[in-house]
Amino acid sequence: MVSKVRVEVPICTHTTLITVKDIGEGRVSVEIDSECPSVAHLAKLLKEANMDDLTEWNNNRIFDLASRSGLTTTCLVPTAIINCAWVELGMISRSLALEKRSLCLHFVE
């Protein structure tokens, strides 16, 4: 099975589709399709992730590659990759994720 997440960020006007597949031994393949040039660059660099990439803040390869690709610190894509992988690996309930459908950030003032 695969897990997919669509990231829509009206502030930057870009949309990204992330597809993650469990490839065993705590590793996932990562496919990223994006209109954003910086995220497209990240897609070329990030083809797989392991448990350290998905659970550790320090020396996190996903965030390191995002930084090297020119993503801003406000970009939701790196966190979306991790959330998608967590669903794929059963670390977040797939049925709950599909029921709730989204994680939201609302500017209130």
C-alpha cells in the first residue's frame, strides 16, 4: 500500500503531492511532485527516509535536505513528508488520518 498527502499553501501558491511507500526495515520510499522549484529540488535529493529521519529532530536528513534545497523554515512539505511516512508505517492510524483528512494552521490575528 502507499500513503499520499497533498500540501496546499495559498500563501506561496504551490501545491505538492507526496507519495510514501513502506519498503521494509523501517524505511520508506519518497516521491514528491511539486510546482515549487525548491521542493522539486528536494524531490531529486530525497528518495528514501529511515526511522531516524522520521523521529529525530537533530541531524534530521529531511530537514537538512530541505534547507539545502532552498525551502523556507515555514514550508509545510518536510513535516508533511514525515506525517505521510508515519501513516504508511502505522505510527499514525490510517483510518483516523483519512477520517480527519487534514492538519490545519489558522492565522487568527
